Amino acid sequence: MINQTDAVIKYQVIGGRHRTLGERSVVEIYELPVPLTLTYQRPDGGLLLVSPRGISPRVLEVRFNSTENFDLDTKSLNITGGGGVFLN
């Protein structure tokens, strides 16, 4: 996950601990079981534009950017057992 914002992002893989992704930082999470749900939010209430991109069959890059558009803001990312990725 790549945080390209100037804000902290709190995230949690459902069933795991709450974690923090610092401003303009990167974290790698390995070997997560699918299906899974990742929730995220900015503690300051700011909106997030999330861009998932498949890097390889087993690697998903998730970029976080700020947005002012409510229609682009999401709060979770779901990965299905078949590998589908959905933002909610």
C-alpha cells in the first residue's frame, strides 16, 4: 500500500489489528488469505481516492490519494476468492 497523501491513514484487514500508514509512506503486507476485506479511513475525515492495480498474479498495489469528490471516496476494498477486486 502506498500513501501519497499528507495525512495518516488507519487501516485494518478484517479479523486483524488496526494499523496506521503514515503520511507519504509505503507498507507491504504479505500472504493474506482471500477472500478478504480491507477497511481504511483518514482520522481527519478527509476523502480518499483508492487505486488498486495488479502487479502480478499474487501482488496487488493499492495507492491512496486525496480527493475532494465524494463520488470517488471509498471506505473498503474487497478481494473475492476468485481474485476480483471491488471498492466500496
